[in-house]
Amino acid sequence: MTALLATSDPVLLEFAELVRTEGKVAVEGNRTRWDVGGMLDAEARVLSAPEGIVDYKPDEMTAVVRAGTTVAELHAALAEKGQRSALPERGGTVGGALAVGESDFRSLGRGLIRTCLLQIRYVSAEGRIISSGGPTVKNVSGFDLPRLMVGSLGTLGLMAEAIIRTNPIPPASQWLSAPGVPTRVVADAVLAPSSLYEHEGTTWVQIEGHAADVTAEIAVLKNSGDFDEVDAPDETQRPAPAPKIAVDAVVSALNDQIKRNFDPDGRLNPGRDVLAA
Amino acid sequence: MLERLRALRGGESETSGDPAIDALRAVLGDRAKLDSARQALHSHDASVFEDGNSGPVCYPETTAEVQAIVRIAREHQRSIVPRGAGTGLAGGAIPLGAPVVVAVTRMNEIFEIDEDKRVAWVGPGVINLDLTRQLQPRGYHFAPDPSSQQVCTIGGNVGNNAGGPHCLAYGVTNAHIVAMEVVLPNGEVAMLGSVDGETLGYDLRGVFVGSEGTLGIVTKVAVRLTKNRPEVRTLLLSFDSVTDAAQTVSDIIADGIVPAALEVMDHKITVAVENFVNAGYPRDAAAVLLAEVDGLSAGVDIDAERIGEIGLSNGATDVRLAGSEEERALLWKGRKTAFGAIAQIAPDYYLHDTVVPRSALAGVLEQIYEIADRYELIIMNVFHAGDGNLHPLIVFDGREPGVLDRVHAAGGEIITASLEAGGVLSGEHGIGVEKQKFMNLLFTDDDLDHQNRLRQAFDPGCRTNPGKVMPVGHSCADIQSLKRRPTGVWG
Ligand SMILES: Cc1cc2nc3c(=O)[nH]c(=O)nc-3n(C[C@H](O)[C@H](O)[C@H](O)COP(=O)(O)OP(=O)(O)OC[C@H]3O[C@@H](n4cnc5c(N)ncnc54)[C@H](O)[C@@H]3O)c2cc1C
Ligand SMILES: Cc1cc2nc3c(=O)[nH]c(=O)nc-3n(C[C@H](O)[C@H](O)[C@H](O)COP(=O)(O)OP(=O)(O)OC[C@H]3O[C@@H](n4cnc5c(N)ncnc54)[C@H](O)[C@@H]3O)c2cc1C
């Protein structure tokens, strides 16, 4: 009998065909983070991942989406049902966002990107479609390959389709900012800000929830510092993602071993190195 | 749990005649134990599966000692199995092939509570509830709250990616582990993740959580602190049918509410609990739904009211809001002592664990009742309905001849029914030895081969918790040869 997670979606099978079983190969999204982890080997063939939202179930809080779909398109569909996801919407694709693995600057409210990937289907170095995880919001069925794929820069597998966990958009939202209030003071004052950071001497906070609670939290914030209601921060008002922390030789060796086990000939996204990202 | 009769005899032998044991004793002294009583005690966990056989049982107190144990085992080509409190229900801590059992229960120190970074560094042997009790006065708690939280360890929670009633809103263990120190199967110490931000490389912290002790031994954990919620509302809704309760759960989620907890108990378990603790549950309801919302005062009232309305529109016969902290505590006591309550019905139980899409809950429950009838077994249901996590509880008397075969057959059908409804094998107990043979139902050989590649990157020799998770036919899964203690091993 066939395994229940096996796919017969012709679109995915065709993508696997394109990856083939040999030769250097990479996937491009919208190239918004194209050079992270190093320049792509010039010999590599460049493919695009399949596109389209396959199945969105608002009451399960899950969306099956092909990796080449833009995050913007996915989020537009979710918003129609009052939902969103932890994927950063910055001009890229679902597969690109997962491969890069940076979280949205509002991750306190939306969740970290690595927690939103419930199931992944990717094409392996052998040109096979591999599925891992599952369609439910809770799952410990075997080794957690979805975790491995988030932030993998396409070096272990080329992502074809993902199941993303969605979340309801809270009824009310307000941004506030104030000069020079330590983030710890804000974190202690309010219950659960959806975003909280300091940038160039200004502290930014997003409060979300039921309208009356948001109003109450705004009052609390104004007592703890010189906060004003403001529009959501624009590009210049947010810090660039913090540089990643280097790992020691033991962990580096483990990373290298994983890469060798998944892609012994180094054909997937050659030139990118997760340890150099 | 099966009542096990054990010979509590035997003692430490002075000279072992086994160089591996001598080496372990040189490091650990009398904390390396090789007496038959202790080995018997560590040959099983809380599951119903056949006992394994334990080699020496070691109680390290430091990372350096864990590292020494792993190196000695490696040098003498013995395998190891990490162990916490042994409350696992999938057999993850059952020793196969006489491995060194590394019981981390003495590594139970809370090293540091860092409120700036909102993390606490703790030993893997810290008991889940003890951690939350230490955090409470400062206004925090550790969010995963398995029903076994009075005894299970943080290391075991990491091993199984444990969940609990309140993981609906806050996420399971993986969302609450920021970093950890582990001793790898090659004996090196590695720090996975960081409390200071994202690290370069693959998310090894993420893949370690839920790996059931097969990738190494956790020796220190940085857990995320969750701020206590100022306001909580707890509702008890009663229904004439399990289907109505399940529909209510789906509708609550579809309405955009993310409750802190949504727990369903069916008639049989409700009556058992009521007889046991008098929690104030209705004895005549076909199902009760325990719903909790937390947060700030305005939102919890709005959400609680809405949940009541959704329940009534689905035919709830009663909606009750806990009027006091005592009443709330009593309602939860009922839920959390459900497993103790069933002891009055039959001496043994087998607690299953599958997840299905919420919309499939009612249909799969119907199939479970039908399976129970067919196998002439009592099956009760108490489960984390909010995330579709079913916990069918088969109660039986293990002394009845042949009953265990029926229990396993019925369990197999429950798993198949869950998978066919679009579900997965486990929500929080893991695969262990319980569900290896079902892995092929879900995953292709290629899928399993890739899982194995991850495992082998950590443990190429398959010496860390061998015979678990991967089904027979894949390397690291060859349990046949592990069933019996190889002659000559451990004297
Ligand atoms: C101004 C600006 C600000 C940004 N801020 C943020 C931010 O705060 N947080 C954040 O997360 N992102 C941020 N981004 C990045 C952006 O959000 C990208 O979404 C995303 O991470 C990359 O998507 P992409 O489709 O453009 O990928 P690309 O740039 O096309 O690809 C990135 C890498 O992923 C690989 N890849 C792409 N698709 C796949 C696939 N299907 N399978 C395997 N590998 C694949 C590529 O080979 C490449 O190595 C920002 C971008 C810009 C321009
Ligand atoms: C009555 C009852 C109710 C339960 N309710 C729940 C529930 O609500 N939710 C839930 O998720 N589970 C529940 N469980 C299952 C179990 O309690 C949890 O899985 C728990 O996390 C196991 O912790 P432990 O310390 O007992 O681990 P053990 O059983 O000792 O070990 C579990 C696994 O983790 C590995 N492990 C242990 N320590 C380490 C370490 N230091 N490093 C690496 N690996 C390690 C072991 O090898 C094993 O594979 C319940 C069990 C019982 C008996």
C-alpha cells in the first residue's frame, strides 16, 4: 500500500523531474535574499518552485501552499478569513522565506517562523520527493525534518510544498513609540506585546488584542514612559535582523555531517553555506 | 499500568569482572549500579510494552560525568539510553540490548533565572511542576503542562516534545526551549541554540526536541519563561453527544478565538472522575468540554461569553463559568486526575495518542466507540480537543487471558482510523517502540531514509537509544538482535 503522506500531485512530480538526479541545481524565489550564505555556483541550473495555494482550511488553521507562491498572495487569502501567519511578508516567496528562516520583526505576536511549518515536501539530492511532518497543528511522528528545513538555505532539499500554520488576526492593534525606554521596562509593564524593539534610541511597541484591552495597555504604557500612538514603523524605523551567532567546532562538524548525509555530491544550491549566512 | 511483580533481591557485586563496569564505577562510584532490582525497575517505563533489559544504571550529577559515561560506553561498544522519570507512554526509555541507562534525575538544579532574557537554565532532571513552582513567585511559569507534570522531567519533556492542556495557545515543548547543552553520541559536548539570538547553521536545537533520546543526552536546558496571565475564565459545558462537543471545539477555533485550553471528556471518564474527586462534573452528560481563556480582563470576558454562545448554539445542555479560584482548581483537578480515576474501573490502562484534523474529531470518535464494542473493551476518551489530539484510554485487567492481544489489536485500528482521517501517529507521546510498525503507513521509504540520515549525522553507530522510532528494516532499528541480552555482556 502507498504511504498516506505520499503525493501524487503532478505539479510536484514535474518539479522533481526538473531537479533531475544529477548536476548542480538551485531554486530562486524572488531573489530578495539571494546572496545570503554566499554566491550561487555559476554552474548551477536555476529553477522556480511550483506556485499556488492548494488547500486553505481556516477552521483547522492550516494552509497547504506551494513553495513558489509569494507570501503576499498567501497572506491576502488568509486575510479574507481574518487570519495571518508567521511568515515575513517582505516581497519574497514562501519557499524563500522558509529557506532563509528569518522571523518577522513582529514575531512576539505572530510566532517564530520555525514554529509555523507543519509539513514540508522537498525534492532531495536524488530527485525524490520527501515528505515530513504532518497536516495537524500538533505532531511528534518521527524526526522533525521541517525544523531542519527552516533556515537551511535550500542546501538539504529544494522545497516544493509546505503546510503553514495560520493564526487569527486580533481585533485591534496599535503601535506606540517613545524615546529611550528600556525594553525590559515595557516587557514587565504590559502582558504580551506583539512587537517590541529599540532602534536608534526609540522604543517601539505593538499592542494587539480586544479593543478594550488594547486601550488599557496603552494607558499602562503611557505610565511607564513617554509613549505616543504612532503609525506602524516603516523600513527605516526597524533594525536589520541581528547577525547570527557563530557556533563552535563541534556544532560546525555536525552541520557539515548533516549536509554530507543529505547531499553527498553537493549538488543542491551549491555555493551557499548555512555557517556563513 | 501493568502490575509487575518483581524480585527485589540482588545486590552490588564487589568486583564485576567487566572492564566497562569498572570504568563506570571509577567515575561514578556507587552511583553506577548493577543490581537486579534496580535493573528490573529501569527495564520499562509507564507504557504497556514488553520490558527491555537494562545494563548498569548510572546516576550522573554533572555534564562531565555524562560525558565520561558516554565515552566509556563508546570505548566498550555498549549502547546507552537516556532516562528521566520513566513516565513515557511509548516505550522511549525502555532499554533494548542491555544498554547503560543514564538516569539524569540527580541533575535537578535550577542554575539561573534570567528575567532580562526571559529564560531559566535548568538541569534535565528538574521536575516539570517544580520548575513552574519556582517561577510562579516571580510571575512566570513553564508553559508545557503534561498531566504527568508532578513527576516527569524537563529532559523527558525535551525527549518527547511533551504537550499538555495549555499547549493549545502556548505551543508544545519545542516552542519553549531556547538553547540546550547536550552530550553527543561521540562524547563531545555541544551547545545547540543560544539565549542571545539565532545561531548560524541548521536548527539543531529544533530537531533535538522530540528525538526521543536518540541524538544524545541533554545535560542543561534554557527554557523560555512565560508570563502569568492576570485574568483567567474557566467554563464547563455539558453536551448530550460527543459530536456536539467536538463541533463546538471546531466552531470556537473557526470563530478566531485561541483559548488557553479546550479539553473534552466523554461520559465514561467523566463519571469515573466524578466518583474519584467530586469535581462537580455532570454525571449525566454524554461529554463535557472544559474551556479556559486567559489574558487581560476585557478579552477574557468577551471570549468566555462567546464560547458559551457557541456551545449553546451546538446544543449544550449546561454552560457553567467557574465562580471562584477554588471551583476552577477543582475542575482542573478532575481533568488532571483522570488517569488516577480509572484505577477504580480496571487495574490496567493503555493510553493512546493520535492527532486528527479538528473537523474529523467526531467521526473518528464514533469509530473508536465502534472498535471498543467489537473488541469488547472499555475505551474512554479524555483529550486535548483544541488541537485535535485524541487520547483514547483502553482500560482492562491484564490478568484476563488474551486481553492484551485485543488491546493491541484495537489500538492498531484506532491508529489506522486516525491516519485515514488525515491525522498523524502521535501528538505528544512519541513513536518509541509503540508506533514503529505504523511509521510505514504514514511515510514512504524515502521519507524514512531521510529521517535516518538526520539521526545518523548525530549517531552513526546507532548506539544511542537503539531500536526506537525508526521501523524495522531501516538502520538503527534492528531490534530483533536487541531483544535478548547478548551473552557475556554485563556479566
Ligand atoms: C528590504 C527587505 C527587508 C527584509 N526584511 C526581512 C525581515 O525582516 N525578515 C525576513 O525574514 N526577511 C526579510 N527580508 C527577506 C524577504 O522577506 C525574503 O522573504 C525571503 O526571506 C526570501 O524570499 P525570496 O523568495 O526572495 O528568496 P530568494 O532571495 O530568491 O532566495 C533566498 C535563498 O533561498 C533559496 N530558496 C528560495 N526558494 C527556495 C525553495 N523553494 N527551496 C529551497 N531553497 C529556496 C534560494 O536558493 C536562496 O538561497 C527582507 C527583504 C528585503 C528586500
Ligand atoms: C499519567 C500520565 C499522563 C501523561 N500525560 C501526558 C501529557 O499530558 N502530555 C504529554 O506530552 N505526555 C504525557 N505523558 C507522557 C510522559 O509523562 C511525557 O512524555 C514526559 O515528557 C516524559 O518525561 P520523563 O521524565 O518521564 O521521561 P522518560 O519517560 O524517562 O523519557 C522519555 C524519552 O525522553 C528521553 N530522555 C529522557 N531524558 C533525556 C535526556 N536528558 N536527554 C535526552 N533524552 C532524554 C528518553 O530516552 C525517552 O525516549 C503522561 C504519562 C503518564 C504516565
